[in-house]
Amino acid sequence: MAEATVPVPLQAFVDATNAADSEAFVATFTEDAVLDDWGRVFHGRPGVASWNLTDNIGKQAHFEIVDVRPGDRPDSVVATLTVTGNGFNGTGPMTFTFDGDLIARLVISPTD
């Protein structure tokens, strides 16, 4: 499968995290977004903000994009990210589904 370019909302997600800008981070998601982190599901921007505090910027996370591949839908990609910080550290896939220039759904799951 051909490598995809980095979609604008994915780059904004990474940039906001790496800049520790929580307001910009939450703004990368739609109002009704769903974030599924290994089965822990967060709903809407309030849920994304909560996850951000406990698992992302609140843990001084830093992302590096390793690879981006087309997802199983035209509006999705699977990005392999390396995560460092004071929480999870490692490399794994994140599946992003977009609605325009915003993230509608993010699924973080273990590698197979």
C-alpha cells in the first residue's frame, strides 16, 4: 500500500501535543469526536480534553510520525507514531478518521 501524505489535522494533532498546547490540541477534534484508547472511550471535546490531561500533554507526551498509510475509508489514515514522555513510551498505530480538517475519531490500539 502506498504511503499517504500527512493530513493537516494529523499534523496539527502532533504539533499541538509537541508544543504542549492543550487548547490547540482539543481544537483539532470535532465537537462530537470519539477517542478510543485501547478500549477506554472518550466522547466529544470534553472527553478529548480529559484524555489529554491524563494521557497526553498532562504526561508531557511527544509524538514523532514514523509512517502514514491510507486507512480502510477515504477519510482515514493509519499513522504509526513514536510516543515519548512520562506516560506511555513506544511506537504503535493510531487510526484517524477525519471530518474536513478535524479529527472525528481516533483509535489507539495495540499492534497485532
